[in-house]
Amino acid sequence: MAERIVSPGVFTQETDLSYLPQGVANIGAAMIGPTQKGPAFVPTIVTSGGEFEERFGQNIKTSYVPFAVQEYLKSASSVTVVRVMHTGGYRADYINIVMSGSYGTPSAAQLAMGGGFASSGSAIAFTLANTRLGQNVGIASSVSASGNTTNNTFDLQIIGASGTHQTFSTLSLDSGSANYFAKKITSDPQSNTDYAYIYKAFHQTSDLFSSGSHDVDALQVTGSTSASAGLNFAGGTNGAYTAQYDAVGDSA
């Protein structure tokens, strides 16, 4: 741009307007409400009716959102959909990876204040749910504990009727390790490369294991026994459980 002094204290400034500045991304209207399936409470841009049905399901009697989206897309290029759960809430069916050993079970107050553990017990390291990819195949989750109380490592296998879909080897409980479970397992519920994702990680719990003063004697799998539909997660000493996490695609 050019500047020219007109008189003392007054000058003109020339601005090039021959190009258009970058505009705001086109996200369309926002549609908020219940849908048959899909990621909950995550704003998702949809560009076609087919994409909406793939992610959020077909028309349902209890919500106008699917109808509104389909009609809106007839005259617009995109729409942002935010799925909310029904008034009764949703059931969180899950799989817990539980560590048992000589570290004990903390109370809620101890966790909040960073307190220690009792002499023995068990605690949850993290919770798994199936991803978008995992919803399309029958899978189970099998945990094999290494029993390594020095490195506190373990293996995690995602297994289905057709065999092993995915294996995570020598996962670590040490948050400083390159093999720390939260670094190796995705946290994206819409992943198209992983079959399960970490719904919740209890980092403080795992850090206590990796400190050296609390040894892991065993790893177990626990899960919801109340699920009515979904994928079978099985393993550990607690048997088989049905575990479909509603917030990432179950229509129940």
C-alpha cells in the first residue's frame, strides 16, 4: 500500500482491494436435537442427505431433526448437526480396564486431594468404547496382563469372530513413556482406523502405578451388564459383556 502526505498532520493511505479476504467457513444452519444414532454433543458438518443417514440414521418419529436436515439440504450446501440425547438421558455401556495390586482403592476425596492409596485393592486405569469403525464389525476386547510389576506393561487385543482386528502391545502405565496407553489408543469416537477408543482415562491412577511403589498384580476387564444391543466385549476374569456406547451410534 502507498502513503501520501497531504498536509501537516493529514495523510492518505491506499489499500489494495483487488482480492477478496478469506471468509468464514460455510457451516450452514445448526440443527440440534435427537437422532437415531451418531456422535452426541459434537457439532458435525453434513453436506448431503446420504452423509446424514450414514452418520445419524434415518427419520424417526420422536424428532424433527432428520426431516429438517433433509429439507434444508435441498437448497443449501451444508448443515451443522448436534445430536442430543432423549430426555431420559442415555445409558453408557462401557468396558473398564482395571488394575489390581498392592496399591489399594482411593476414595473420591483422596483422588480430589491427591492422596495416597490403601494397602490393597483395584482401580480403573481407563474406559473403552467402540469407535465408528468398531460398530460395523462384531468385536470383543480381550486383555492379557503381562504380570510385569517392574515395567507395569500389558497387551490389549480387539478380537472378533473373524479373528484379531487390532493389537496394542506392551502398553505402559507410565505417562512419560512413548507406549503410554493414552498415546497409543485413539480418543476419537469417529475413528476409521481403530476399533475402540478411550472414552475416559484416569491419568492420576495410572501415574501411581508407574511410580514404582505400587505394583500391578493383574489386569481385569469389567463392563456394563445392562446393555440391550451392540458389540460384545469379553475378556479378563469377569466374563463377557455387551458393550455398545450409545453416544457414538447406538439407536437404543
